Amino acid sequence: MKTFWLGAASAAALLSACPALAATTAAPAQASAAAAPDLTKAPRLGTWGYDLAGRDPAVTPGEDFFQYANGSYLKTLVIPADRTRYGAFDALNELSRNRMRAVVEKTAADKAATGERAQVGALYRSYLDEAKVEALGAKPMAADLARIKAAKTKSDLARLMGASMGHFGGSIFGAQISEDAKDPDHYAVYLGQAGLGLPDRDYYLEASFAPQKAKYEQYVAKMLTLAHWPKPAANAKAIVAFETEIAKVSWTRAERRDDNKMYNATPTAKLGELAPGFDWAAFLQGAKLTKVSQVVVSEKTAFPKIAALYAQAPIETLKAWQAFTLADQAAPYLSKAFDEANFDFRSKTLGGQLTQQPRWKRGVGLVDGQIGEALGKTYVEAYFPAESKAKMLTLVGDIRTAMRARIEKLDWMSPATKDKALEKLVSLRVKIGYPDKWRDYSGLVIKDGDLYGNVERASAFDWAFRTGRLGGPVDKAEWGMTPPTINAYYNPTGNEIVFPAAILQPPFFDPEGDPAINYGGIGGVIGHELTHGFDDQGRRYDAKGRLTDWWTADDAKRFEAEAVKLGKAYGAFEVLPGAHINGDLTMGENIADLGGLLLALDAYHASLKGQPAPIIDGLTGDQRVFLGWAQVWRGKTRDDRLRQQLVSDPHSPNRARVDVPMRNIDAFYQAFGVKAGDTMYVAPADRVHIW
């Protein structure tokens, strides 16, 4: 699944210039109701959708467009202490959090609630009940730790690793159930490399991350100490050494972007031949996958090496490793000692975050993450008007029309490939706002005063739901994100683009704003997701979502040549001194950004129906489209978080998402008079032209 922004790691912010959105807590009790800001009301930017005061007039568009569009805003922007980044995305995320809070707290206060509303209320109350969580200390995970201690053999441990798919705990191999890329009407079990506690293999192998690795060993020892596991310091040293060896044989994130290499259908009976030294039968038994006859192995060459490391490792090290991964995952739902240690390393050391977010925010996030559609149903009723969906459908239609025109005009693509591309475009499904069919949580038990148990039961419930669908048809109506999510995605096996309800707000879309800004904002997002269907990996899936090659060899060669040029352009972008973007890792998102902005511009032109674009505050229509895109990405990120992003995130940092696409769009030069000698200038022959 291709995602639009940061993926699972974080969500971003909108504008610190709006005090209501920048606030992280409710108004003081003594403030009058009339004076308290409405934290659930969407803000407006300027008078027509763009924050003119946020520009930096001292910088020319040809010098640095990101700074020109956002410089004054950035000068006064301070990243809140409880965040690793802040900007346009994050402030919109604050709006969604505040709205979720209003919904959840109203539900939690209703002791007569039944069904899903009762589950939402009980889960939130169990998280806010700090006194009960503190009183329990480490006791909630005692039974899980006892199972690890009771393991006698490595087969016992492999069985526990399989069981961790639906419970707290770790595994050196991960399992997930998703649409079969070669048969997208049915589900498949995917197995992949795992076993690393740091964000990426580079943290173990690159000298620049040595300080973080050293603090990780201290963190492992701290968690083992809190869990009352014997010899915490010695075991921590052995655990980090074990994970370092796994890192050495693991595929890089860039290598894992090749969907063809990542698809290796393998009979379960042959797993022992592929990767001897690991009890696959026990693993599959623990994961409740014993009836599965075939799986898809992802990083095929890494599997035997990781299994060999498992076979060679002392059983006491493996048991300590599982105890640590259990405590690490469970820490946010245990007493303050666990929670603070987890925050101190995972957020403060690795990301630079200074303080914890308020507990209510984390509680709202927990509800959204565990039973998000139960919360989403009420959220949509309160905050997603029907007309928003209609407006979004119109915009998607405009962008789809623009893509058709671009495909038809391509001079580097043969008629045979064009026909297939157009077939895929016509077949594209669109999901907006919320699911047509909501998830049923009636079998899930949520109790007051049992936070750890609630989270573990929710995980087990979800895994049982997914394993229960094996052998049946794919649910085409299912969503991969909840309605309050500020994000969007393209699903290649479903050939669908999906836009949750919460994203249809400024700076993406302002119903009273200038159309050019809206096309640059939400239009660029729609174009981004649509282009994912034709990026370096999305193009490998056909109209029915099958992973198959539908390109002629010459067309593929021409596409790849332009993609290489784009990769080099991003690779040359220095984010921090000596730290550059990995053009291979970020290729798909970079192609989608470039394509999305081009499609947004085309769709805006078409919307004018031959009439000249109005001039607003001295700015032309094209200039406003580019400014609308730049405004979406304005923000700051802490250095530690940036370094983590560069090695683990397929999305480029914000500044590059603005400046690099602009440099490759001919209309940008015409709109702002950018000329040879300007920093942003790229000679016409060197500009990248894909879609």
C-alpha cells in the first residue's frame, strides 16, 4: 500500500499561526465558555486560502521556492516540545485529534452506552485511568513473560514468535495477510524479515548512528530490569549483538521496494528447505496458520541467513530478546517507569521530541488505532458533511481527465502500452470519506481498568479477523485507514485511491477559497495518489491489480531512464550537512509528487474553460497553484527525526517535496520568470518528464 505522507511513523501539522490549532490542551477551567476557542473548528488561511503573510519577500522564487512561499511563517514557527516536527500537516492533525477527543469524551461519559460506543468509551477510560495502570506496575505482562521463561526449546520460542502476530511480543520473521499481488481477488500470507528494534538496519551498521545504538543497548537493559529479567546488562549486550547480525543480512529498504523480487510464492512445506534452522511448523502453529499451504516469502535471500543466526544463538539470548520485545511493545500501556523509559528512548533519543504528548492525545490515538472504525462512524456523523464527498468526487474526476490527456499525448510511450495504461485509469476505484460497510467489533471484549488486556485482546481480535478470511474472496470495500486520518493512499492490488474524511480541510481544501489554491492543495494530493498507480512500482500492476508486466520493453526502458534522472536530482539534495536523500528509497513518492503537481495544474487550466485566470493580490492562477502545493508542505522537523526519515521513510523531506518537482516543471519557469543562473534553474534538456 502506497501512502501519501509519513506512513506509520507520524502525522504532520498545519499552521502554528493559528493558536486554536497549536493548543494541545483544553482551555483553563476558569475561562468562560464564550472566551474558549473552538478547537474543533477548521481554520482559514488568509482571505482566499493562502497565507500571504507567510511568504518571505526577501527570497525570490528562483532562489528557493520553498523559502519564498513559506519563509516568514518558518521564521516564527517553534516546534512544540511534544513533537518531533510541526507544520501544515500537523496542525490539521491537531484539528482531527481535537474532534476525536470531543467524540470520544462524550462517548466515554455515557455510562449507558452500548455496543461499539461502549467499547470506545471503555478503551479510552482504561487508558486515562493512570492510577490503576500505575498500581498494576508490570503485573499485566506477567503471564506473557512466564510463557517465555517456560520455553524449553527453540521450537517453543518459534511457536511464541508466531503467536506474537496477534499479541505483544516479537519475532525474527513477520507475517501479514493481504491481497495476493498475483491473484488480487484472494488473500495471501506474506512472510518478511524482522527482528530489529531500531528504526532501520543503518542504525546498527553506520558509524553516524553509533550514539543511538549505544543508547539502545542501555534502553534494552532498562526494559529487562523493569521486567525483572535476569542479567539485564549482559543480556542487553547479547541482544544488540544478535540484532546487529540480523541487520547485516537484511535487505535495505530500497531493495524492498522491488515488488517483483519481494514476491516469492513458496509452499509452507518447503520453508524448512529455504530457511533451515527455524521451526516453521511451530511458527505457523503459533500464528494459527496451520491450514495455509502456500505463503509469499518477501526477502528470499535473507531468510536462510536469519534462520541460521537463530539456530546459532544461545537459547537464553533468544528468550531475553523475546522478553525485551514484549516489554518494549507493552511499555506505553504499563506503569510510568515503563512508559517514560520507552518515551525517553524511542521519541526523545531517536526523534528529538522533548516532552510526552498529553495523555488524552495518546488515548485518542489508541482508540483510533485499535477500533478506529467504531470511532470513525461517530466522527463522520459529526464532522463530514455530504457535500464534501460530492466536491471531492468532482475534483477526482478533473484529475482523472487530466491524466487521460497526459497519457494520450505521451511521445515516449507506444500505442500498445498506452491502451493498457488507459484501461487501468478507467478501472481505477475511488473511495472518499468513510467505508460503505463498517467493521463489526461485536466479538471484542473491552473492559474498564484493563488497559494491557484491552490492547492485547484488540490485537488478537484483529489477527483472528484476518486469518478467518483466508480462502475467501477479498473484501473490496475494506479501508486501510480510518476516517479521522490526515492522509491518503493508493492500493495497487485494489487499483484504488482512498481519501479519509479528515483530509478535506485547509490547507488542502477550502470551500470558500480560491480554486487555484485548492487545485494546488487537494488537487495535488489526488494527482499524487493517482500517479502512484503509474510510478516505478505501481506501473507493474495492471487494471485488475495483478502484479504483471504490461509494458513493452522499449517503453519500460524509456520510463526507467527518466526515473534515474529524477533519483539523481533528489540524491543531490542535501537535507543536513553531509546528509542526502536516498533517491532509490524515495523514488515512488518523488514520481508521485511530480506527477501530482502536473495533474493539478492541468486540471486547474481545464476548470477555467478557456477563460483567463483571475489575478489575486498580484498573483496569477499558475502562481497560486504552485503556492497552494508549497503551503501544504510548510513546516519544520527536528534534526534527529530528519536523520531517521532519511534512512527509513520512502517520502522525501518537505523542502525537497516542493523545490525538486518545481525545478522539473516548465510552467514553473514561465509563471515566476525563473532563468539561467537562478538556483532553482535546470536546463530544459535536463528536466525530468515522465507523466
